[in-house]
Amino acid sequence: MNKKRQLTTQELESHLREQLQFLESSCNLFDEGIESEAKRLAVTLRILFHDTNSSKSLLGQLNRLRTKFCDTAFDWNPDSILTHGGLVYIASGPPTARYVAMLDDTPNPVKKEVEFENWWNKPVFVDKQRRQLSREKLILTTADQDGGAHVDPTLEESYYALSRENSLNWVANDGYSENAMEGPEKAAIRQIAHETLKTLVPGYEKNL
């Protein structure tokens, strides 16, 4: 059996600095128009946050999940009959309306700091069939199934419907026709990365 050596706190902190650099670099590329970087963002966020029976998240190893997390999402109202996209906004043309992450320009007047579990598990999408997606499900499905760190032959149903079938039922009207809007999952991942950087990097700010 191969022996293993325990990493020091200093080594773990070095890994954290690297992962935050990766996160910021992918954010910058996303903002330049390379929206496929959302998949790289998901992988980095998975490394930071996801615990399993056999492995522990980087922030968990550093005992940093007790930190209060920046929550820019609108809360879902279970009494509403409308679909919910708590982390995404719509920017109008040209050439057409599209989903965007608002970063620090969010019109949400309430910017909260919440416990990690509440932040990670909060419903940020609720589709027309009332299926919910949390930050956790969105990040892990993108990273583990949809090309972040692995391409799976199947996708979790609510994620598939959101990313491929316009399950939010939002459309863009260019004056001539209505077309399903694409990419809410990518814009949401970008906003989650922004919240993460605001939580972990003192004084971090970025606007559209």
C-alpha cells in the first residue's frame, strides 16, 4: 500500500490561493464571452465545497465552512405560480435578450451573509414543474456529469430540463419571433463564483 503524508495548513492555504486564482481567471474569461468557462468554474467550486464519505472539501479541511457566505439570490416564494431564477437576470439585446450574472450590480436590495449549509442548499431555480435546483445540485451536476470534470451518459433530470429544454419557460422576443432563452445554468454558476470570491477575498468587488 502506498503511504500518504498529511498536508500542512500552510500547504492547504497555498492550494486555496491557487483555486481562488483559477476561479478569478475563469470568471474573467467568462466575462469576455467564453461562457463554457462555467464548467471550469463548477469544478473549482466543487473542490472548494463538496464533501463525500471518502474525501473532504478544501475549505472543510481548512475549517473555513463556518464562514458566513455572501448570498445575492432572491428568495423563492413557494406560493408563487411563476418559475424562479434567483441568481440570474435578463439583459436585453443586441442581438437578443440573454441571461446574465449581475455581479455587484444586482438590483436585489437585500445582500445577506448566511451560514454555508443554507447558502449551498438554497433553491436558486424552480422550474415550471416545481423541480428545484440548489447551488449544490447545479455545481455538482455540471462538474460531475456535464463536462466539468466528467461527461456522463445521463444527466440529472431537473438540470437537463433547465439547461436543454427551457424549463423556466422564459423566451426572448426580437420583434419578429419568440425563442427559448438559453444558458441560465451558466449565468448562475458565474454568479455563484462571484459570491464565493466576495466571501473569501477581502474587499473583492466586480461590476458588469
